[in-house]
Amino acid sequence: MTFKNSFIYFMAFTLVVGSFYSCETIGSKGTGGLALYTVRAEMKQSADSTLQQVANAGYAYIEAAGYEDGKYYGYSPEGFKNLLEEKGLTPISTHQSSVTLENADKLIADAKAAGFTYFVVPIPPMGMFVYDREAMSMGMNGRVERLAEILTELGQKCNAAGLQLLYHNHDFEFKPNKEGVVPIDYLLENTDPELVNFQMDLFWVTSAGADPLAYFEEYPGRFKLWHVKDMDDKGRFAPVGQGNIDFKKILEQKEKSGMKYYFVEQDMTFDQSPLEAIKISHEGIEAIGFE
């Protein structure tokens, strides 16, 4: 084989290999995060295929919401971490709705093994969460003082394991309870920022009639993660950029809020499939200026 032919074969091989790796690692070059709750049905059908589509849509990192029987979406913690790495996606946070003071050590160890940084309590745990399907309303049983105690104990456990504990809000935490106490205010004022911080869901804050900017001002640095999901004129979930929440104004206060990562989330997608909706939302976050 002549030198000229050898060079041509070498260049062709290099192009093929380079193309292969660029396809496999698209997620690592992405922007922002996706809360996998948005594609929960698709994740049940095929986590492998769905995560590839999440990466192809342009996302860089994820938040899990599919832990059951010691596994994430049917994978061991280590196996799920490896799957994400294959797709070029980074594990950042995990919603652990089944956590109790009794099983916390196991769940925390699994979250650590899967590579997560943030352990998120998405609803009042241990039977405290109340959901009325007919009225489409949420709330909590028990006293907010007890919730603060539980979160503090979980925060201590997470801190010892090298994780950060966050509490995720819905709308009811921003409304006075039967005792006239606004739960989110009580939690912010009665938990140690070294142990307990918060994931702000911007849709639910807006739905409750609260102002996220006022909370950033009064409690700076406490909102480490955001859920970015829009609201249409009917008050329903909408792809980012197709609703009426002023994300640009909120984004200007990112530093004050303490936000380190954000996740697109859309609980219900209505006129689009979830996989279509996450593409529209990714275009939306880039147009708004999220990085």
C-alpha cells in the first residue's frame, strides 16, 4: 500500500470514529437539566432510549424521580450512573418521595452510589402529604413544626454522607395553614442552611400567588435548584417560553437565590407528547438566556 493510500484510509477512519463519538457524547455538550418526571412513562418503557432522546434534545444533566426497591428505573444505582455516563448526562438530583427516618440511610447510600449531589424531598414525607384527586388540591397532615424536625434529621444524615438535602415546594406551602402559619416561611426560618435548603418550583410558587423574587430577597442563597415550567392562560402547565411566567426577570436574580442548577419540568403535556414538549422547552430556555 502506498503512503498516499495509507493516508486516505487513516483520514477516513478518523472521520468515522470522530462522528461516532460526537453522537455518543451530545448530552455532555448540552444546556440545562431535565426533571425525568416529565418523561416518566417513557422511562418505564425504555430508560435507555428515553435518556438518549433527552441528550439529543440538548440537555446536559438530569433529576431522577423513579426510585423503587433500591433501583433507579430498574437499574442498580451504579448501573444507572453508568447509563447516564454513556448518554453524556450528569446526575444532579433525585426526588425521593418514599423516604422515612427508618429507610433514609439506605436511600441516601443509593443516591450517593448513583452519583447524585442533591437528595430532594418532593412532598411532606412519612404520610404527611395529602392529595385530593377530585378537587385537584394538595396539602399536608400534621404540623409544620414536625416537618421541620424531620427535614433537619434527614439533612443531618445527608450531610454526613456528603449529600445536600433540599425540600421541593408545591402551592400549599405558600398559603397559611389552619394555624395561620405559612409553611414555607416556617421551614425557611426554622431550619439550618447548613443542613436543609430548597428546590423552588416556579410554577407552583406562581400558582400560589407568591413572588419568587421576594423570597430570594428575604432568604438569599436558600434555593439551590429550580424547577422551570411555564403556565398558560388557563393556569395549566406549558412548555417553557409558551406561557406567561416572566423567567427572564426571575433569572436576573439567580445569584441572589443561590441557584446552582435548574430543571425543565412539565407534569402534564396536553397537546404534545412529553418528548416533543421537552424539545420545545429546551428551545425556550435557550431563547430566555438560561445557560
